[in-house]
Amino acid sequence: MKRYFLLFCLVVSGQCPAAEGTTTKVCENHLPVYRAARVIDGDTFVATDGNVKFKVRIAGLDALEISQTLGDSSKALLSDLLSQNDLKIEPVGQGLDLYGRVLAHVSANGKDVAIKLISQGLATYYRPKCQAYPNDRRLYNYDPAEYVAAESTAAEKHLGLWKNQKPTLPCEYRRAKKAKEE
């Protein structure tokens, strides 16, 4: 996996062109274009360039868990957004999360996938340690302002999880589930 990630980083940084004879499409600015091979849940999917497959965790959002109310809707919307679309995957921070997935901003046909999910109330902006922005501002390796704004708009419109008077954020849901298991 690390070997493929290194190759991924070199291609994304534009330091090496795609090899001849591969099925990898390359944009004018030398960023490869990917496709989704499989959606795992509302914030994780398997991407491919036609040769290599790797897991991607979408940065900037925290999608509802599959076992959470509307979790299946979150996965379905991500699947719709990614299906049959060219994807741009831009790693953030160190590039990998704790589970070895590529942590990246993802856009489909030029539109930020995280913003779309958050705007529909099927995800929240990512909260490190489940604390609202700007608490622990130093834990962000990108500016979450547009994600926070998209969430505020979804909450004002009572979309998705915001239909509930007191919604359970995905991070709170995981925390409660983990406490039950202990």
C-alpha cells in the first residue's frame, strides 16, 4: 500500500507523467483522473485509475454512520455523486489517515463532494476530537470555513439529520457506541 501511495503522490505532484500504455487519464495540469470502484460508506470509497485500487477517506466531512438514521442515504448520495464521474483526488496533510486510507479532498466534475453531502444534511463538517470549530484549530490541516458554512445552511433549512430537534453528530454516535461496547 505504501508503495502505491508513493507512486500516487509522485503522479499527483506532477513529478512523473503517467506511463505509456496505462489506462490512467491525465488532466492538462498532470493530475490523474480517477473513478470510484466501490463506495464503502458516506465518507469512504475505493478509487481506481484503471490499474491500481486504493481506499480514499474524504477530507472535510464526517458522514453519518451506516447504522445511524440516514446513514444509508449518505452512502447512496455519495455513490450517486461518484458514479460514472471523473474524480479529482487531492491529498491533504500527510496524505494518509490512521487506517491507511488516502485522506483527500475529492471533487466530481469540478464540484466538492464533501460540500454536497454536508449541504444535504447527510454529513457534518469534520470535528477533530468531536469539538466544534474553531476549538482545536491547530488540528485542521485545511481551512474548514466552507464546510462549516455548508453545515450551518443545512441546519437552518432542517435538511437530513438537522430535521431532528437534537441531532446526533456522527462523532457523538461513534463515541456513544464505543462507550456501550466497553
